[in-house]
Amino acid sequence: VSVNEKAGFSVATYTGSTASGALTVGHGLGKKPAWVIIKRRDDTGEWIVGHQGLATNAFANNKFLKLDAISSVFTNSLVFGVEPTTTVTQIVTDGNAGATNLTSSGTYVMYSWAEIPGYSKFGSYVGSGQSPGTFLDLGFKPAMIIVKRNEIEDWVLVDFKRTSNDGGNP
């Protein structure tokens, strides 16, 4: 595990298991992750995204997205199954969890982010369908925003530090 607690970000690697039950992977953040991305490193499989804004207790309620797909929210009990804690993220290990833990010889990477006030924020909102749209007060001026509608649509990333159509103002 490589951790930057100040930035609320960690990268952990682990080896999969086909044993029935759950594998716990330490993230080292000292806080519950709000956003987790898991990818099998030795395969071309999917990028699994767990996010606290997908539903109430989204991880425990088996809600996730796929970073490499335009699909809507998935529900599958073979991915997380419980909420992450301040020390670990649980991953289901019954041999059918696809990108998160399918094979005992598979190597995986798990990226985890925790909210840091004034630095990062993770959540969801309901759009108004109006112009200028919904205002979200994050408590700080973001340098980057990633948005995914909970429908069959693409991910959108806006990076205000490197490129912008409006002079860098979010």
C-alpha cells in the first residue's frame, strides 16, 4: 500500500483468492474511502468503481459502476457486500467476482480516495434540467470534476488546471 493521508489517496495491490468469503484489503487512509476503483492488473478486464454517492450504503447495497463503460449503476452481491471501514475495504471472494477477485493467481490494484475538507469532495446530486443548472457548494474551488450520470452515458472529466474553455474558472 502506498498512501498519502494528507491528499486522502492510496494505491494498494493484492492477489486474488477463490476461497468463499471475503478478502479485506488495507487502504491506509485512516478514514472511510468515499470512492474506490479496482482493476485486475494482469488481464484486460473491467474497472470496478465503488462510490458512496450511488445509494445509501452503496457498497453494502452492492452498487457500483464500471469506469470503462457507459452503462448505468450495477447491482451485484459479488463485488463489495459491506461498507469500507477506516482501515480496510472488503471484497467478495466466491470465485465469481469478476474484476475484483476472480482468480487466486490474479493481481489487482485498488485506488481509494477519502474526503479531505477543502481539498476533495465525493457525492451525488439531482440535476434540475434547467439552465444554468444545479449549483453545488463544495466548500472550495475545484481543480478537477468527474461526473457520471446514473444512466447509460459517458463519464465527463473537466480539468480546470490544464485545459479549459472558460479561462479555468469552474
